[in-house]
Amino acid sequence: MLLFHIPTLALKRRHLSLIMMEAEEAAVAAREEQRNVLEGYLYKLRDLLESDSQHPFVRHSQDPERRAIARQLKDVSSWFNTHTDNAQTKDFIEKRSSLE
């Protein structure tokens, strides 16, 4: 039976490589999660703004408030449709925060 001896340095490099791959996968997953969160929030706000006059949101908000939200929603939606491919996780978080 032949046993191959892998030098300690090679094992450490492989281990480090695996750790880096896992970190990259986690970063990609976090980015996609924040992208999806922002997209869902855009749809939710759009639906609220398009609600009928009996909806609690419409009844308890002022027209100037709804117009300001609609402007911000338009800006963020436009950004979302043009910059999503190159955006980073923090960009999605910042855009959502600007709507809250």
C-alpha cells in the first residue's frame, strides 16, 4: 500500500483555498438575498401607492407624503433596473434604507 505524503504547506494552501471559496459563496448569497429584499420592497411600495382610497396606507398618509415616496420609488426602481448587475450588497441595503 502506497501512502502519499502531502506536505503541510500544501495542505494549508488547500485549506485556505477552501475557506476563500466558502467566503466568496457566502458573499454571493448575501448579495442575492439583499437584491431580492430590495426587489420585494419595491413591489410592496408600488402596490401600496396604487391602493384604493380605502386602504389604510392611503387613509393615514398625506398626498405630499405619497408623492415623495413615489418619486423616491421611481428613482430607486430606475437604479435597480440599470445597475443591478454591477451593484454590491451594500448598494442594495443603502437603496432600501433610502425608501424606509
